[in-house]
Amino acid sequence: MMNLTRRTLLGASASLALGAAARLEAAASEARPDLFIGTGGDGHTFPGASMPFGMVQLSPDTDTARWDTCSGYHHGDASLLGFSHTHLSGTGIGDMLDVLVVPTRGPVQLQPGPLDRPDEGYRQRYSQEQAEPGYYAVTLESGVRAELTVTPRTGIHRYQFPAGPAHILIDMSHLVMEGPGEAPLIDEALLTLEPEGTLTGTRRVFRWAKGRRIFFAMQFSRAADRVEFFTDDDQRAGATGAKGKRLKAVLHYADAGSAPLMIHCGISAVDLDGARRNLEAEAPHWNFNRYRAAAAQAWAAEMGHIIAEGGTAEQRTILASALYHASLGPTLFSDVDGRYVGLDHQVHTLGEGERAYSAYSLWDTYRAFHPLQTLIRPHRAAEFTADLIRQTWQSPFGPPVWPLQGVETGCMIGWHSVAVLAEARAKGIAADYAAAWPGIEKRLFDWSTPHLDNSLGIREYDEMGFIPADRIFESVSRVLEYSYDDYAAAHIADAAGATDRAARLRQRCGNWRNVFDAKLNFARPRLADGRWAEPFAPNEVGHSGKWRDFTESNSWQATFLNQHDVHGLIAAMGGDAAFEAKLDALFTADSTLPEGAPPDISGLVGQYAHGNEPSHHVAYLYAYCGAAWKTQAMVRRLLTEMYKAAPDGVIGNDDCGQMSAWFILSSLGFYPVDPVSATYVLGSPLFPRATVKLGQGRKLMVEAPGNGPGTPYVRAVQWNGQPWTRGWIAHADLAKGGTLRFEMSSTPDKAFASRPEDRPGRPA
């Protein structure tokens, strides 16, 4: 691409008072998010326009097929297809990319053409990209200047064409086409030009979320001079619409450059009436700048949640960008009238003030993303909690796993929505947790309940205490993650008064011990007859080259995948010294991975893999064995080595904000190793000062005077002016607001938080 610029212009909405408020305003105006961070490398983010947690993500698509373009966009791709209205942020599987709009000139091309040969189709080279929260602009080689902004449920386009004729292509089929004999990716598609000039459409998509539906209603600021429709194999259809699988519409303008052309596109997963109502409610006028200003104002409020001072300009940009990416989803899924599609595939209507959401990457986000929301956006966390409880009622599979657009994808293992619910309950989020229990109980104890791959082996897990590696793939990771979900589910059983089940779950959550080999101090696979599977190598992802025994990890990483019973793991390894030595060995091991290892195992320090979620809590485990100073050193190293202000600045998939949330919380000096415990383990803050808005006028001030690159260690801590000797702090304390003050040092204080009574995971 040519002359790439990356401006992110958030701006302050009003001047503040002198003193501390003025200092915070200056810091906020300087630290603006760079929306291109994560769009390169394996970050899988997108630079387009979205509202915070909005339904529409209006962004350019550079490709739809490659792993690099799971979000539809990859930095460095030299051409783009057009602009579609829905995108996933940071995921490892691609989907969405609904309703592609292509503004262009010249002969009509109905196929996109190859990425490296855009002249063979409607692809266009591009330049002068500009991205800021709620706004995206780019110049296309056809001479069109494209600008995009959004409301929560509507995409707003403005196109300035050169003088002369031009056209708008609406492509409902730009996903990868199926091969011979394969099931269609798209069916039941429909395009209709309504008498008053609104273009409506729908399609059903079978990509990741199999069978999801999208509906849209699109209005134009001026009527086209001529409209053409095309159906499967680019056959010309009728004058007012088309029906089939691969549909397109072309709107021709004889003098497109006479005035800017605007397009408003409302979407819905419910029906065409929902799309029309969303459009009517949110896009009543044609003033593009007003929509852009409203989006900027919404983002200014969200970006004001955390303001850092000091550090480097790059670090402040990374923090602001991480906060932006941790504010994109879960994405709004209910229409303005409260209707949405449940996981039972039925249309439901919410009560006043309620919202439904989609795109919960729960295997990733229960670890830090959801705890971040609970801390800084408790109202939003309450909405997510109520939504996940509803989804648990509605899903035939019980607690949600990876719900996307009204479809349970079942992606990854476990059922970590239970951990999100248990964490919210532990932190005082009011909800009807007991209502979720019947669905959770069925998933955990009723083997006749329909299941997806995420819960394979649960009967063996219950009856044998482990999952045989010669029967079920990813057996070791399943045991470890099912154990944590059992621990979390016990808290929901408590809320429902199911005391016997709660006791059973608290016993069963110790099943992690049954895949831990105390002779080798590694988690490893076992066969159905109880023997350890051979051969075994801790950096391998499976045994005998036959089975994959771990989920996006190996034994080095999975051994420490024990967030709820760290002190039990320490004892199993032989005590504090042995545990500390094992952590040392993890971080200093040879980083070689076997051929065929998943690309998600990235960001290696030894065999620690920061690029994937199973490792995210591990640097904090030193604090449990009395070596908090090693946690401080490693956390600071990860903060400074694994993130940068560049397109490839996220070391792995951002996974709907989890990688970003790790940076945010760790840069503040604490992290939720076990979110359900409602505590945070202290680490090493990155900035000399940070202000965190907690809602209802409360603020958390994190201070580390004189903090810098040479002072990663903590000498002492104060909470609200009083000495704090513990290596952890409760959510209930931080949520009230106050001042957490770190005294930093260039040399480790090995005595800090080393006493058993000061370590995390111990009774206060």
C-alpha cells in the first residue's frame, strides 16, 4: 500500500480544570489508540469503524480465505475488496464479513480477482489510510475517497467520486467459494429493491457459525440511475431483485462525482423488519459529520476509563490501543425493539433496558478480559452476566462455549462461561445465578445431553477421574480445564442451593492430579488402562505422533494450567523450592517446538508462550511460592517485549481483547490468576501513575513514583496510605476506589510478600 498514515484523533470534548485534572487531560490527548496495532503479524484485528461493543464493525476487507485475515484485513495486503459491515476482532477462525460495498469506476467487474492481481477483478489498490475510534477513511486507486463511521447497529458510508460515471457493487458472496461436491457456504440469499429505493437483503451462512443469518436494509442519499442484479454464476437477474446463493447488485450513477454519495446500512440477525427499524431509529439524517462526532464522543467516554502518565509515548499508545481493542466486544446482538435470536434458534424479546450480545470468546476472555470489565465497567459486566444466563437457558448444550450470532460454535474446550458467571457472583454482580444452574448441571452430569467437541470425555472424566488419551484427543488439557470449570460451577451450585452437587464438584475439580506425574513433575497423557502414554517429551503436543494431547499447548505450558489450586500443585511438585525451580525451567527451556505445532504457540520465553491464553497467568505463579520478585521481573519483561506500537505489535491473536486485557491489568500492577477468587496478584506496574475510573464516581489511583525501565522490582506497597505486605489484593478493595502505591527499585526485595501468610491463595 502507498503513503500509509496512521492517525488516531480522539480529542477531548471539553476543557478541564487546572491542576490534576489538566494533567490527566494532557495525558489522555497524547495517548491515542493506534487502530493498526494488531492488524499485522498474528494479531487478527481490523482498523475499521465500530462503536464500543457495537453490532456493526464497518471495515475494509483485504481477503477472506487466509488465516492471516480472520478479521478480513491484514496489514501489508496491497489491495482490498471493499467494505463489509461485520468483523471479528483477534480471533483464530474467520467468519462474518457481511454485506460488502464496493465503490468504484470503470467497467463492471463481478469477481474480486486475486490478491496479487487486482486488475483482474474489482479489487483496488489503496493509499492514505486513516483510522480513529469510530471512523475510517482511505483513498482507492479508482480515485474514490471512502469514509466510514457507525451507529451501534448501522453502517454509515460517504464516498466522494471523481467527475463522471461510477457504480456501487453490493456483493453478498465474496466469501471463499465452495469446491465441487462441497456444501454451499451461502444459501437462501435474497436481494430486493423496494419501491421507495431501499435495498434489502438476507443470506444464510455456513462458515464457522453454521447456519447464521444476516438481514440488511440499505438507503442511498440519492437514487441510482440504473440498478442491475446478478445471481449464481453471475447470471443477470430481474430488474428489482435476485434470489439464490451468490447474489450481487450494481447501482450505476451517471455523474457520481456531482456530490458525495452516502449509504446507510442497518443490519439485524432477526429479520428484515429488524434491519429496517434499526436503520430508521439510528440513521434519520444525512449529516455524516454528526454521526462521526457521536461515535467519537462515545469512544472518548470509553477511553477515559484508564489514563496513564509517564512511561514512554509508545507504551501509552499501546495501553490506549489495548483499551480500545478490549472495548469492541462482545458485540451487540439485540435490535432496537429488543428482539434477538437465542441459542435455541428462536426469536426472543428482552425486557426494558436489557441487551443481548454475541461473539463471546470465552476460552480466552474469562482469564483477564471479563475481570477487566467487572472492574472498570461493572454495568456492562452485569449485562454480560444476564446475557450468559439467558444463553444457558436457551442452549441445548448448556452453558455457552463460543456463541456467535445465535449459533453455538462449540469452539475450544470446556464451558468457561461458567467461570465468567462465578467470577461475577464473587464480585457482587447481581443476577439470577440459580436460573443458570439447571443448564450447567445437565452439562456436567447428564451424559445424554447433546454435546459438541468441547465436552468430549466428560463421562470418563467423572467416572475415571481422567480422560484416556487413547480414546479422546486433547485429553490432558480437557482434564485441566474441566477441573477449573468444575471449581467455578460449584459456586453456581451454591447459589442454587444444590449443596450435594457443589460438594461433588469441589471434589471433582481435583481431577487435575490424575494427569500430573509427580515423578517427572509434568502434566501428561494417560491411557485407558491407567498407564502413562509413551513416548513423552514435554515440548510435544501429542504422544506417538498419533494423538494431540494438548489444546494449543504442550506439557510445559499445560503443567501450570491450574488456576484454582496453585498451592496443591506446589505441594504435588514437592514444595516451594521445587515449584520455583520448575517455573525457572519453564522460562529458560529450549524454545524448540515440534513440527506441526499450532501457530498459536507463540511469543516464547523458554517454553512459556505469551501468544496464547493458557500461559497468561503463569508469570504470576512465582508469588505463590514466596518469590514475588521473580513475578515482578518476568511481568515487566513481558510487558516490554511482547507488545509494541506497530501493526505486528500483538504477539498472538488478540482473541476478542484478551491479549489486550493482559497488558492493561499487568501495566496497572495486578492480575487475576484465578478470577473466581475475586483477588488479584500484584506484579510490576509499568507507569509512574495511572487513573482508573470504576463507575459511580469512584477512582483507583495506581502510583509508582520514579518508575522506569530500570526499576521493575517492588520494594513496598501502600493501600490508601497504609503499609500493605500481601502479594495480592481483593477486588472488593480495589472496586471501592483508593490509592495503590508501589515503591519501585532496581534491585529485588526478596522478602516482599514472601511470608506464607502474605502469599496469594492463602486465607487472609
